[in-house]
Amino acid sequence: MIRRYMGMTALLVTVMACTGSRPEPIEFTLNEENCSFCRMAVSQREFAAQVVTVTGSFDAFDDIGCLRDWIKEQHPSETAGFFVVDYEKGHWIDARTASYVLSKKLPTPMSSGLAAYQEKTSAETAAAKLEGEVLQWEEMLSEADHE
């Protein structure tokens, strides 16, 4: 039974790679995955992030700032899927289309002060409350260059 499941999983991954479909986020259990950048346990879903390759492997991050810094070091393929958790709703969203709030008042795991929102209006509301600013993907990626 296990061999059959593993074979079906391998087939699914191969088909996905050959069809060129975009990777999907992978659900994982909090405190059972370590951040691929800082090595701390991923313990707070609202700040979690991940990179998923077309082959189905993934790197988990405990803080959006760790994702940002890892991208700068690793230069992953453009075909990878980049995902963050919507701070308000708690589900995975495409990191490239998310709006980010940067605020010193956000107690993030590694002190990046970054939270992601699917809706830009939600990010704007949160930024106003947290005395922060709203960033888009490219701005968020270059944010560390200005620290």
C-alpha cells in the first residue's frame, strides 16, 4: 500500500512538472518544520511563508523577512511558487500578488515587522493602525537594502 501511494505521488509530481502547472502551497504542521533561513521552528502561522518548486519540494520560513533574505541569497527559479499566509484570514496566498505591511509594531518571529494581506485595502487599514507602510512584492524584497 505504501509503495503504491509513493508511486502515485511521484507520478503526480512528474505530471505537474511536465504540464508546467504552477506549484501550490504545501500544508505543514507548525513546530514540525524549521525555517530554511534562520533554522528556528515555524511556530506562528500568520507570519509563515514558503517556496515550492515544480518538483514539489519546499522550503518553509517562520518570518516573511526570512523568505526575503533567503530569496536574495538563493536566487530561486522564477518557476517556483512563493506563498505567504494572509495575516487576517489565515490561508496561503501567492506572495507575488500580496500586499505587505511593514511596521515596527508587528511582533514577528524574527523582528522583520512584515505581515501579508491578500487585499490591498486590508493592508492599508492595518498599516494605518500599526503606523506602518504598505509594500508590494518587489518593494518588500528590496526593503532590507534600506535598513
